[in-house]
Amino acid sequence: MDFFKKIEAALKKIGEHYVSELKNRLLRDGNVASKDLARSINSKVVSDGVEITANRYLLTVSEGKKASTKGPSQVMVSRISKWMKHKGIRPRGSGGLTELKYKKAAFAIARSINRKGFEGSRVIARSFRGIEDNIDSEITNALKSTLELLVEDVNKDIKKK
């Protein structure tokens, strides 16, 4: 009998709780435009715990960005342009909405972000605090069940002798 199945199941449940909490907090905070970030968040049980994976920019959303004198990267401008479209933010100016207008507006936003920086939402830490009590109870219950199984097994061995 694999005694660690209950612990593994508890870790899986903890990962699912954390992913759910993280997605819900992103939504409540208004940090969802295309839903790409929320869809990218997953968990899996690994040998020493639970691994949470997500798009790299989750860390930026959570921890913020320090001010910098660097110019914005093309990737940053592209992501901001995509964000603008998902949020329905339209560039100023007359004429139609062209890709060039979006890129120019996105560049201006990216440059402002780089110059001023921004404080993150701390969504990673807040989500963890939101499920902290569940972690304790899940692990405690799994360990208790595992220990009970071990004691039963030892008692069976003693009775056989």
C-alpha cells in the first residue's frame, strides 16, 4: 500500500485551491483583459511540494515594476497594444484605428511605465494568505490518515506473529 497517496492527494488539492484563489483575485482586482494570464496558471505535485506555473508577467502584475531609464522593449509595446484592444482603450487622433496608432499609443504608455514604475497588486502573496488555513488542515488530515494506516499495518503484522 502506498502510504503517501493521501499526502499527494492533499498537495494536489492545495494546488487546485491556490490556482482557483489566484485566478479569482486577479479577476476581482481587474487584472484580467484577455484571460491569457488566468488560463496560464496551473499546479502540479512535484517530489518536494506543489509547483505553480503561469505566464512570466504574473510576477510583474503581483510585484510591480521599478522605474527605469531604459526605453520600452518591442515585446512590452506589443503586449500593451494587445491589452488596449482587449480593454477597449482606443488611441487618440482622427482617422481609423490602425495598428500603427495602437503601437504609438502603447509605446507612450510603456515609456511612462518605465519612467514611473508601478506598484504591484501583491496578488501572489494575498492569494497564499487566502488559502493558508486550508493548507494546514489538508496536510494535517493527510498526515493523520497516513499515520492511522501505518499503525493499522503495524498492528496487523503484530497479530500475525
